[in-house]
Amino acid sequence: MTPEVLGRSAEEAEALLREAGVAFTTELTRPTRNFFPVDDAKLYVVRAVTCPDASCRLTLAAKQKKQ
């Protein structure tokens, strides 16, 4: 069974999936404009899709920087 990773940091989600033996891929989503600056070092899972082959595809987004 795939662990729940939505909303977790990328590092934590990847560790949970590796521990569970689930293969996964990641993709990064970015804002279309730079109105709100983001911190590319702090990635979080905003979407997790279980594929037909039982692998998982994670969509990651960077956290908004504090001004």
C-alpha cells in the first residue's frame, strides 16, 4: 500500500516511499509569474498519483518565501 505523502516535504515523502518499496518519479510545478518569490530549497508534495504499475508520481511545489 502506498503511504500518504500529500502535503509532506519532498524529503519526507521520498523516504516514506522508499521505506515502503514504492517506485516513484517527481515533477516540479512553478508559478507562471514571480509575483510571490518561492524558496526552491523547500519543496512540498502538492499532488500524488498512483500509476497503473503501482508506482507513484509526485508533483512538487516550492514554499513561498517570507518577506
